[in-house]
Amino acid sequence: MTDKIRIKDIAERAGVSVGTVDRVLHKRPNVSSSALEKVEKALKEMNYQPNMYASALAYNRSYTFYLIMPKHASEAYWEEIEEGALKACEARRDFHIDVKMLYYKRFQDNTFVKTVQQCLAQNPDGVIIVPAQLELTRSFTDQLHERNIPFVMLDSYMPDLKPLSFYGQDSFCSGYFAAKMLMLIASNTSEIMIMKQMKDGRVASKQQDNREVGFRHYMHDHFPSIVIHEVNLPLEEEREKYDEILETFFT
């Protein structure tokens, strides 16, 4: 069988008309149960896969996705995520895909609530979420499920919320690996230090917390006698403040 399967080929295999095959493929009415069974059998036997690209062009439908992420000034990590989303839209521009960015302030739960309400009001075709706190995010994703709006997660994985997919690192393993790499060059030391970005006693993100857990697991398993100091860096302070904090710690 050739790679390109024509409607005519399917019709001949099923013993039905070309029009019948077309109605089945496009889920149109006026197809008898026996004809439907014949066409579906032929499709399976021929391993038919629909041409999604051609279908998108034929329907000429546009799609609007929303990317919900933390507000940031000039953090390369978040900027690259934005750039990647825009590049994906450009690469698939024939599918009429558009992405809109919405931002919330980390540690300000009310801004996340306001942002997701704004998103829901637009009835998006899909949502990309950088999660906030679990229960806040759950409230949002429950509404997405109710509306049958697909969503994926970035950065922090919350499997109980049943996203379509997740894109990000295994934060626990990355912390575990970081500790392992550190101790390759610092195995003779008696003390080490962890720097954490904090605000009001909370770390900046769930994945940051998971990385620390992984880091401490490795240290507990392999270097339990080493003392681990913590230095907390206020998230929204200027870099000069960080210098003061570090200078105080090391003197």
C-alpha cells in the first residue's frame, strides 16, 4: 500500500461510494451502520491516518492558547519559555495558532485567581499553566476539565490535576544530582551552604522545594555528618541586598 491513501482507495476496499467514505471521515450524517462498519474496517486494514495538516487548512479554524506564568522582570528562564511559545506559533502559523500571555505575581494568590478568571472568560482552546499553589491551581484546572478545555503544565508537575502533559525537569533528581556533583569536589568539607530565594517564609516555587528535598536526600544518604547551612535571599530585593546578606554570612 502506498503512503498516500486516497478516498477512492478506501471506497474500493470497503465496497462503498466515495461520498460515503467522505461522510465517514468527516463525521457527517446519512451513513448506514453497515456502510460505517465497512469503511471503518477498511481504514483499520489500510492503517489509515488522517492528514491533520490538510484538515486544519480545510477547516480554516483558528486556535487561541493562553500561557499563564509568573510575572517577571528580566529572568532568562521565563523569557525563554515565552520565546519558545512564540516560536511554536510561528512554526505552525498555517494552523492559525495564537498564544496570549497572562501573568500573575508569585506569592500573591489573588493575582493568580484574577488571571485565571480572565483566561476562562475568553473560553480558550487550550491553556499552558505554570502552577501556583496546589489548591489554587486545582480550582482552576477543575473548571478547565468541566469545560473540556485541554491544558498542559510547565515547570511544576501536579499529576493529581490530570494535565494533558507536563514539560519540565524532575526537580527531585536534579537536586540529588546537584549534591552529588558538589561532593565530587567538596567531599572533605565539614560544612556546606544552600542559598534559597524566599518570600514570607515560602520558597519561590514547588520545584525549588523539590530540588532541595532531593539535595538533602543525597546528603543524608552519603554525607550525613556534613552540616548544611541555609541562606535565604529575599525574592524581590535588589542584587545589592544579596551582596550584603552573603557578606554577612561569610564574615
